[in-house]
Amino acid sequence: MFVVATRNFPPDIGGIQILIEGLAKSLVNHGPIKIFADEYPDCKQYDSELNIEIKRVGGFKVFRKYRKAKLINDYLKENNIRAIFFDHWKSLEHIDTQVLNKINSFCLIHGKEINHPKESMLNKRMNKSLLKTKFIIANSHYTKNLAINVGIDADKINIINPGTEYPINIGSEHKKRAKDIFSSSFPKIITVARLDRRKSHRNILMTIKNLKPIYPNIKYVCVGGGEEKTNLESLKKELNLDREVILLENIEEQLKVALLNESDLFLMPSVVYKKSVEGFGISFIEAASYGKGSIGGKAGGAADAIIQSETGYLCNGEDLSSIYEAIINFFHDNNYKVLGKQAKIFSENFKWKNIIKKYLDLI
């Protein structure tokens, strides 16, 4: 029996949610599984289609974590557990240490949630919590190094990149819509990400402006919502990019992947913003699965998802010249076609059927 204890799970939206869903679905192929997850609007419909036993815990946040921990502790004591997986150190914080000592336990770390100054209150809580688990799973080499720098025991850290089930089939209707959106433009550039300062969308828009003299038919499609949406809409107008830039929010999964498939470049030159950092960047691998090379930021864990000069480029997301030069190199002499082919081959390493074996080997 496998157990997954998570604060982040669909139908809630986000990178950790997708990761834990993929992990859970992959574990099903290797034994029965029970999930303990937070309640979320519309979760009943999602859970009914999941075909996995799931216990949702609702109520006020301050009480929910204790109720949920008690349910998990009781379940661990009463059942023969092969391994338990935690999405976050806070999901692990109130679990009985004596119970965990008898079980293979995993806690995943992603980047932002561990990026607290040494000796701060959150740092002390985090380190105390992570002492309980047998295996700490970092999503990239960057995240492992970050964890060591904030005091987490290096000997307990294993690097296992997130998995993906992409590519998925695309319906003809959505393929047509994607072609209509990009039209006859070149180059076709896309970002799929939450609109926050860490993703460097503002610098992308300014770079698109700078590229117009070289690529008069350039088009940039940005898929995602977030707190930067209003600012980006204003910047788009200020830069007179109404024709070149399209901001899309709350679109269907099929249209999203159709746009990835239609694009020439996946662009997400992430930066470190306050404590927020890109621990890995599964979107680069999703794009690669459709034969698209990427440009990512040097800050964070994109180096695990992009092989420099083979599947794309890494640049300084805070420097417009660095982003500009990376894009010029990407498209020089049809280089983007070679990068895309190599990216597709590279993406095979991240199939969940391959990733899950790394967890099972540790068990």
C-alpha cells in the first residue's frame, strides 16, 4: 500500500499539483494507493473520475492540518504501508516520527518553499520537519544545492526530476484554432506559465519589441493567469504590440498543447524574485515532447530541463540583451529545427514510466 499526503492536488491548478497527480497515477501501476488531500471546489467530480481512493480534508486551515495529520497517523498505524510520499515539508510536519521510522517515507522539495534564510523561524520548522523523512527528493540539482545551503542534510537528498505524460493527442479543431492564432507569423514564440514576476514576462515583451526589426512577422502567445496580467496588458499597449502579443487565460488543455505544437520556441527566462525561484520547469519538457526547443533562465533549475546548445539555451532573464541574443542564436540558420528534434529525444527521459522507477529503486 502506498500513501500520498498532499496539500497540493487537482483540481487545484499548479506545478506541484500536476507533479503529485502524475506520481499518484504512476504508483497505481505498482500497488494500491490512498491519497490524503485538502478539499477544493469541484473536487468531488474530479475524485469520481480519478479511480484512486482519496480522502479530502476540509475546514479552516489552522485546524485542518491537525485533523489531516491525525487521520494519516491513524491510517499508518492500522495498515501495512510500503511507502508514504509528502508533497511539502508542511504536510510532514505533524506526522508521528515513531510511525514514520517504520516506513519508507519521501518528502519532495521544489525550490520556493524551502528558500528561507538560515535560522529563521520557517527555516527551523522546515529542517525539523525534514529530519523525520527517510528520503528527501529534490526536483533538480539547483534545488538540491539550495537545500544544502539552507541546512538540509545532503546525505538524505536524492535528485528525481518531475515526470510527464506529454505529448497527448490533439483534436483537429484545436489544431485549427492554434494555426489561426499564430497565423502565418514567424517566429512563433510561446510561454505557458503563471503570470508572476519570477517568469520575467515583462522582459519577454520588451525583447519582442526589440526583435520586430529583424522579424516583422513575429508573434508571441502567453498562456496563463496571475497578478501580472494587468501590468502586462498595459505594457503590451505601451509598446504597441497589439498584433504581435496575445495573452490567453483559462484556455482548454487541448488548445494549450495545440499552441505548443504549433510554436517554434518555448520561452521562459525565469529569474529569482524575492524568495520565489524556478526549481525545475516541467513546461520545458512538455514543450520538448512536441519537438520544441526552449530558452530558460540561468537562475533556478532550468539546467536540468534544457541542455545548453543541444535542446535550447539558458540566458540571464534579467538582461534584455541576454534574452535577445539567445533568441537570435536559437533561430540562426534554422538552428531551431535541430534543437527541436534533439529536445524531443531528450524528453523521453522524463516519461513517468521511467521516473517512477527511480522512486521504486529507493524503496
